[in-house]
Amino acid sequence: MASELADEPVDTDATDDQPLTESEYETYLPEIDGEVWDVIDGHHLDATYSFDDFRDALEFTYEIGELAEEAWHHPDISLQWGEVGIEIWTHEVDGLQKPDFVMAAKMDRIYEDYD
């Protein structure tokens, strides 16, 4: 799933002081993999990526960590055999902002190499 959102910078400085409303964040949903991502209680994005083995899940986790450091936007990551879980939201507003969806789209792009 190629998304133009994945080409955008993760601009955490450009966020508003309020979380996105449902109608606002719904415009970004088509840009992320709906089979992987869910919006939980309008508050955060939650994803589960599946892998054939632990090594691929671990390598994906490392790549997501590198992305997070580069963007300075850090998700909660859980790693299990064959599965990586992600939760992401903008902590400053305690909810969703555009950078969360940009990060999700970038993670989806990274995952394409494993899928």
C-alpha cells in the first residue's frame, strides 16, 4: 500500500494544541493500512504487524526504532515471536495529530519489505 503520507516529514512542531476530531483524523485513515491499524477510543493508533519468525519481527522493531529517533516521535512498541505491536499518539495533546498518521504510513512502507 503506497501512501503519499509516507513521503511527508513527521512535523511534530506543526501540531495544534488540541487532538484531531474524528472527522479530521478520518481523512488520514485511507493513507494507512486498515488491516493493520485501528483508532482506539479516538485517542491513539494501534497496530499489529505479523511476521514469519522472530528475527524479522526484531529487525522491523529496530527499523521502527530508528525511524522514531530520526523523527523524534516515539511509539510504544511490543515485540513477540512473529508479531510487533505499535501504539502511537501525540503525548503533548493526549490524542491524535497528523504526525501520528505520517509515522503509521512510514511504518507501513517499512513493513512492505517484510510482507
